[in-house]
Amino acid sequence: MAGSGERQDSFGAKGTLDVDGKSYEIYRLSAVEGEGLDVDSLPFSLKVLLENLLRTEDGADITADDIRALAGWDADAHPDKEIQFTPARVIMQDFTGVPCVVDLATMREAMSDLGGDPSKINPLAPAEMVIDHSVIADVFGTPEAFERNVEIEYERNRERYQFLRWGQGAFDDFKVVPPGTGIVHQVNIEHLARVVFTREVDGELTAYPDTCVGTDSHTTMVNGIGVVGWGVGGIEAEAAMLGQPVSMLIPRVVGFKLGGDLPEGATATDLVLTITEMLRQHGVVGKFVEFYGPGVSALPLANRATIGNMSPEFGSTIAVFPIDEETTKYLELTGRTPEQIALVEAYAKEQGLWHDPAAEPRYSEKLELDLATVVPSLAGPKRPQDRVSLSSAKEAFRTSLGDYVDGEAGDSVRSKVDEASAESFPSSDAPSVSEGGNGEGKPDDWRNHPAGSGDGRPSNPQHVRLSDGTEFDLDHGAVAIAAITSCTNTSNPSVMIGAALLAKKAVEKGLTTKPWVKTTLAPGSKVVSDYYERAELTPYLDKLGFNLVGYGCTTCIGNSGPLIPEVSDAVNAGDLAVTSVLSGNRNFEGRINPDVKMNYLASPPLVVAYALAGSMDVDLFNDPLGTDEDGNDVFMRDIWPSASEVEEVIASAITSEMFTEDYADVFAGDEQWRSLPTPEGDTFEWDPQSTYVRKPPYFDGMPDEPSPVEDITGARVLLKLGDSVTTDHISPAGAIKKDSPAGSYLAEHGVGQRDFNSYGSRRGNHEVMIRGTFANIRLRNQLAPGTEGGFTRDFTRDGADSTVFEASENYLAQGTPLVVLAGKEYGSGSSRDWAAKGTALLGVKAVIAESYERIHRSNLIGMGVLPLQYPEGENAESLGLTGEEEFSFSGVTELNSGSTPRTVKVTAGDTEFDAVVRIDTPGEANYYRNGGIMQFVLRNLRKA
């Protein structure tokens, strides 16, 4: 563990920095000198890591050689040098944070069982949680929507919130931002982030760069204000809280040069979708991305944060901007103290962390973008990197629609699903067979479909009559959800004001949103509501149905709530491929709403425009949005606000006082929060009847010392999956179906269906989560062709069809280890620690994939699951693997010698091949030897 040796200072870096009469201890980067060491030209992000090593050098885990390796970084080298990074703090949201607190509470009991001191299980690094993932947009389009949704949120989540209040009292340095405050990443940049951190160390007030890891992949939003931080799994975050450093390889750093200015009509959202497309195509998984050049200085802080937020979408570990005057201006705007702002500027300049527009640090790879070339854009219908220019959006929609309108192939799949579980998979969840992703093929040409419209687009209109008497026909492409939501854009005043001004102009022209569109507004913090009110723009959004529904993630994470009932009925009756348009960062299949097959990311103004148009099958540049009172066509160009109009409102409506007032007592919460009965005590009293919070089995029967690693024999395949399987496909998320294994469990425990809540809200109950792992309605298991959802074949029952959970129970009863076969980019998307926890608890011992996303691979190791990779150029198909074989893995035992094998031999039936072991660092090897990261940390804390 970090700190196991005495604190050292091999380079004499320790010194003092005086700022306005106050003295801080710092570790100067300029002290690192020597042959081949060039600190000045290091990328900004690596300078931050270098300071981290200087300050935590102990001669054991962090040595002078580690410091030299980083200072002498070879930009062209393949990463192979491991370092130990110690983040200043940990940031969490409640979906991923509740399991963290559950695990810490369980670790306290396990420590006691091992004869250790339970109080040692306590955050050693400050940990802050923002409750933002639990509000669901059940009620919308009314002035009472926010208040009612908060009431429902408390009704559903009372047990969880009481548990978190216990944790806030039981653990030191753990703070909770209550519900109804804002989205974690926006609260982070507006209030929690320090940019330069201060803390008493050995009696000295020490200043150092603010760094963090977070339990949400979009922790990278804080990169926009010069804070190096990224998303990790909940299990890694727990280790960081307990003083365990993050083991990592010194990464390659991609320099992204910005120049020019955004043209009129282009937004920050369009910019970030362009960057996402560029970086995905370039390939930046596992790399740092750093922005530099003259265009950085011209980029508002909010736009930088928007770009940083999308780092997981292009796959990089971080997407960071250096500190400059724009940073300090933002800190001043958001109510940071003059003392803090002065320290940030003085420290950054002293350490060479202040941005020089003319400087060009040494980078591993470089890209460049002229901001003037950015055009209005969307991304969809199922991946954030699939950018489409707005001018081509109608044509692109029509091209994609063929993947979502069923022919014979679709009928076959639906028949199989209906046979398996008719009530579990209502027609709203009917499969959409698509190319790419995790598909198994494409339907027959939809132009020959009986419902074809004859204009190159399938058509299947369904007549709808709403309760108020409104009647209309609904067809493929209808926008069923238009949501201004998500941290990506709701932190950005330019696009939020732009949306409100567009709404104002639309109302003044007499336009209305289409009656089938569910319209929601979920800002990232109360400050947004404040500046809307001050600018007198709220009434126009309300008039179009964009009433406030909550301060939380809502639609972007699947908390969209139900569609308008009559619309949902029509969608299901006609199996319509309707769409959502949201200002979010994720649009994976099955994520937004079970009734909605096609999802598009767009800027907040475009969300409003599409709500007015009512369909993706329109050309917003040339087709009218509606007519004014005189019957004249109104086009988007008639109501689109200019950049100068937006800037004028921003200048007059946003003040520093809004931030200081809204965050003045941010941890106290409202009366509902303060009045919750709160359990007390160092250890938590588990309620055996609880269906929300249960003690997990991770430490049951754990010995003092780890047992030797064993080879895996006699294993069976639980799932055989295709490419781009995301953690959304793996991890339980969204609504819990009545007849799913999780629904059956809840019903058996006396929970009525209306109180099932979501998987996310029940992450503190491993029994629910195991049953929902690999149960996503869009998951296609090639071992059970023709099905969609959580189905497999159970070879304990001669290969009979089964749910994934039921099959795993049978395998566990027989002592049969399990394997998952996967394709490229396995585990992409949100960090979702339950994607790894659920995998492990189902009995999976190894995963073989063509490639992994960084966080999920790390999380698998953290749960004791062995990540393997096919030989270069090979995959399950090329090796002839069907998933019906019995698997064995030999050579794993080499880990017992203290080294990590490069490959292990895999025997699958008559096939043999050498799989690459993706345990990439010695630290990860230690986690695997101990059966997981939590077991490793617990054993080390007991010995300390």
C-alpha cells in the first residue's frame, strides 16, 4: 500500500510557496533535473502525475526511479512502466456510490471477523457523493412536475437514503449532497473541485493539484477546469478511499490542437460530437487526451467542460484542458474565494501548469481541428460517436430505419422471445435486429416490406386519441421523447440559454410541440433555474411543455419515465420505431426507454426544435416546424437565436451570487432529507427484510491469506457475444420486468410491481443485481440464437433454453466455472461496477474478448475474474468456437510465482490457442491473486 515506506524527497523538491502572506508547502517540479529529464516539455497532465509521485515518494511503492521514468517520458514508447497514482479525493453518484458504502460497511464487519480494528475501514481520502441518479421523470409537462417527482423519489428510495445518512455519520471525510441539488459532475465543477487542493500533512499546510477518481465515467467533466481525474469502477473507488493508490501505466498522450472560432449556428454540442467522432476514429482508448494551442484560450470554460465530459464516448482516460485565465474567471463566477483563486493562479504559474498558447508540449500523437469547420450535428441512432451533420439527418435516419423495422428475421426473433417469456418482454421490448453492435444480422430489405410507404421509407401509421380528445397518426420516426438532460450540456449556459431563447421565439410565432412528444427539462444545478428566472425565459419553456422535472440525470441514464400512455400503446401495437432526442452523452440501445428503439444526441436548442417538428423524418433546414397564427410556414432559421443574443443574456442573467447562495449549505439538504430517521453506530444493522440494502457475500469465509491461484478446468460458456457489448448490456439498468428473475425475487419478498423501482436504485441489494446481470432487453446471446434479453442455454439440462441467472445457479450447484466469449470493445460505456460484480457473482471465472474498454477490464480483475484476449487477428468465429465446448485454461498458476504470464493455453473441445492475459500491471496481479481488490485492501489494512 502507498505509504508503506517513510516519506522521501530524493530530488529536494519540497519547498514553500507564499501567496498573499500565506505559506504553503509544495513539491516543485523544477527540482527534477538530470540527463534525459525534460520536465518543461511534458504534457500538462503528466506534470500533474509527476507532482503526485514527488509528494508521495516513499522508496517502496513510489521510488526515485518512478519519478525519473515519468520526467524522462518517451512520447513514442508503448506504455510499459507502472506508477502508483494517489488521487486527492473521490467523487461518487448514488447509483454507484450506494454499493461503495455497502461494501465499506461489509468490510468493517469482515475486519472484525478477522480480528482487526473495524475503524480502520474509513475513507483516508475525502469522499463526496451527490445523489442525482434516482429521480425519474414520471410526471412532466406541468408546474407540479418537479415537486411531485421529488416526492416519488423519496417514497421509492427512503431505505437507500437512510443508509446513506448512516454512512455520512459513521465514516469520517464522507459527505453527501442530498437529492434535488444537481448532477454530480456539474456540482463538481461548480462547487466541489478545488483545482489546487490544500490539506494538512504532518502539521504542514500542503498545496498540490486537485485530482480525483469518480464512480461515474463522466468524472472527466472536471478535466475542463484543469483537474486531472477520471472514472473508475466502484471497487477501485473504494480502494482509493482507503488509501490504496491507483495502479496505472504511464500513458500515451494525444495532443489535440484547437484553432479558430465556432461559426454562427454551431454549438458546443456540435463541437463535442465532432471531436468524439474524430477521436473514436483515431483510437484513443487507454490514452490521455490533452487540448492545446491558440484555440484553447478562446474556448469558454463551459465548452471545455462539455468536451471533457465526453471523454468516455471517445474512449480516452481523460480529456484535459490546462489552467489559464479562463479557469480563474470561472472560479470567480462560481463563487470560489479570492484566496483560493489567488492560490490556483500562483501555484499553476510556479509549477509550469499555466497554459501558454504558443507552447507545444511533446505528445505521442497529434490531431488538429479548426473550430470554424464545425457544423450543426446529431449523433445516433445508437452510439455517441456516430455523428451526422444536421443537413443530412433526415437521409441518415431513413437509412438507419431499415435496421429497426422488422421483416422475416424480426418476426422470427420476436416469436422466440414471446415463447420464452411473453409477459417479461411486452411488445415495447420487441427486438430490433441490427448490423454492428451486438447484432446477428439484418432484416430483409424493408423497401419490400408490406408496410412500405413507397417513398423509400417504411410506414405503419397508428391512429391515436389522447384523453383530452386530441387525435393524430403516429408513425416510424416520431419523436416520443425530447429531453433537455444530462451533465454534458445542462452545465453549459450557452446551449441552455440558446434552448430557452429558441423556445421564446417559437412561442411568439405561435408554435407548439407535437402532442405525442414527452418533453422534459432536467438541469444540472439550481443555478440554471436561477438564470432562466432572471432572464424571464422559464414561461416560454413551460409553454412548450419543458417544465422542470428534477435536478438529476433522468433521461440520459434511462430514468425517462413512461411515455404518454396512448403513445406507448400505439408504439407497441404497431411495433413502431419511434425516437428520442436528448441533450445527453449516451444513446445505447435499450438505454433511454424500452419503447424507444432509436436515440439521438443533440444540443438543447435542437431538442426543442425536434419537439416542435415531432419527427426525425424531417429536414430542419428546409422543412417547416409549423405555422404561425396567419398560416405562414415557420422554419428553424426563423427562431434560431444568434450567438450575440445568447451572449447578451448570459452577461445579464448569470451572477456569482447565484452560485454562492445555491451552494451555501449544500450538504444540509431540505426538510425531507433532514427529517429522515438515521441509524447510528460504527457498524450497520442490516435489515433481513430489506429489498434495497443487503450485506453482500464478498468476504464470506475469507481466510487471512489468499489461497493459491488455480488453473480453470471444466468450464462452460454462459454467453457468446458480439462486438460493442457495453456495460449497459451487462449491468442491470432501467426498469425491472414483472416476470424477470429480479421481478420474481421482489414479488416473492412482498414487493408490488408498482414499487419495483429501477435496477439502479437497488444496487445495494446483490440478490436483485445478480438476477439482472446480462438481462438487457437488447442483449443478443449467440449461444441462444433467435433470443434477445437475458437468455442462454443450460448445459446442465442438455442445452435447454434458460435465463442467464437460472443457468448460472445450476452451474454453481454443480461447481462448474463459467466463461464469457466476446468481441471487440467489450465493456465500453459507463463504468458500472455491477457489470463486473454481477459477472463474478454469476460464477464467471474468465472472459475472452477481442478487445476491452479500460475500466471494465480493470473492474473484472478487481472482482477476481480473469480477462483474456484472443490472439491477434483471431476471434471466436475464426477459431471455430460455438460456445458449446467445454473450456480449460492452463498456465494461470504462474501468477503464484509473483510474475504474470503473457499468455495462457486455452483448450476448447478440440481447439487449442494461446490467449493473451490482460492483467496489465503488477498491482492488478496482486488484486487477482487475492481474489479481488477489496480482499487485497482488507488484508493489507488488517496488517497495517
